[in-house]
Amino acid sequence: MEYTTLNNGVQMPMAGIGTFLLSPDEAEASVRSALQCGYRLIDTANAYRNEKAVGRAIRSSGLPRQEIFLETKLWPSFYEQPDAVDKTLQRLGADYIDLLLIHQPAGNYLAGYRQMEKAYQEGKVRAIGLSNFSQAQIQEILDNCRVRPAVLQTEVHPYNQEKALKQFLAEQAMVIQAWYPLGHGDKALIDEPLFTQLAGKYGKSNAQIILRWQIQSGNIVIPGSKNPSHIRDNFDLFDFELTDGEMVQIAAMDQARRYYTSTPELLRRYVEMVPDVDGQK
């Protein structure tokens, strides 16, 4: 495993497993499999409705809690609920969260951020950050915060490298965490001839080449899977290294192409969407 040190001194693994779109049963099985393979970073969210399952998998792993980096995200409809963090902890069955993010820049996200700051100061959260925020929205948080965000979780892959945003984040001592790190499984991306060539050179898969590029670029990755073989392969990234020249070749593939686009209408819908978090298995 390789680690990055966040702006408050907390160490965070560079590779983990995401649980987006996984049912509770799938999330529990995937997290259990990931922990057995050596993963120590687990990502979930209020909106995924699998926090209880993730918590069960962590507790049943037999691993000391302090060895696992647990990350989750507050949903917009909970930003103004004063007990949102406590309820999240209850669902996870955890005494603390390693990293808590504002999931979407929707609704009263400043109120949500203040909730996270309070939880941080009370020791319920070890680090806080943002997800899906633009540079202008991040700047708004920076202009109003008492605790600086440490992480931005956003869409990053070889077709969408966010070079200008990464430069801004570096100036703010924030790190990128890539969701859709494999480009939403886009076959055209994964089967790029360059990745096929490098996969042959290193004895790896095309997906492993992309994930290794992410890590060497300083991006934390959280690919999701419910396939034990894919889970194992997505973590087999630490026994090789791409050359500087190969990193430059991949950097040239940037097309500023996203698979997810936020709109004002979509953000309004997020505020109105109330996930049935209490009804989850």
C-alpha cells in the first residue's frame, strides 16, 4: 500500500474500494472481500443506502478499527439536520469516521460543512472534505471555513484529468480522490492501444495500468466492484511503476471528457431527494 498525508497530518491509503450502486448484500460481500485482499480504505455514502452493511463487514473482518480508513458522505437533504453525523455514525456502527465529505454542492452546503467542522472538533471525524465541487465552490468553502477541507472527490480518469483544478487544489494543500477512475468502465478508454501496450510490458491488465497512472499522479482511487477477482486485481498495483515518459504519454490523452455532468436542475433534485437510510438492511 502507498499512502498520502492529508493537510492535517492524517495518513490516507491511495487505493480503496467504492460501494456506489451496490446493494447492502453486495456491499457487505465486496467490503469483506476487499479487506481480505489487503484493502484498508472503504468508501460509502448516506445516499448509497449501504452504510449499515459496510459497517457490518468492517466489524466482522476481525481487523482492528484503527487499521481501516472509513469514508462516507453527507447527502444534501441532511445538511441542515443537526444530528446527521451522529445518525451516520450509528448506521456505520462506528465511534468515528476517518473522512467525511459533503456529497454534492446542493442546498445549504455551508450548513452541512459547519456540521462536519463541529464533528471534527468533537473527535467524531478525523478529516473532512468535499465531493463534486467546482473550483469556485471550493473557494467559497475556503473563504468561510474554520477547518480546511483535505480532499476533493471528483471524476478523474485519463480522458478527464482536471489539470487546472489539481493545480488549484495543490495550492490549497488538498488532494484529489478519483471516482469513475476507469472512466465509468468505458471500453474505448480501457482498450486504448497505449494501455494495451503497457499492460503487455508490465504483465498487468489495462485497468491496472490506468489505476497505477492515477496513483502516480497523486490521485486516490476507489474503483467499485462486486466481483472478487476484479476486487483483487484492482488492488494489485504496487509492484510496478510507470516511467516518466509513459506518464507523459497518458497525460496527453486528456480530452476534458466527463461521464457525469452536474446541472442546476439536478442539484435541486438532490436537495429534494431523501434517501431511505433508516430502512436499509
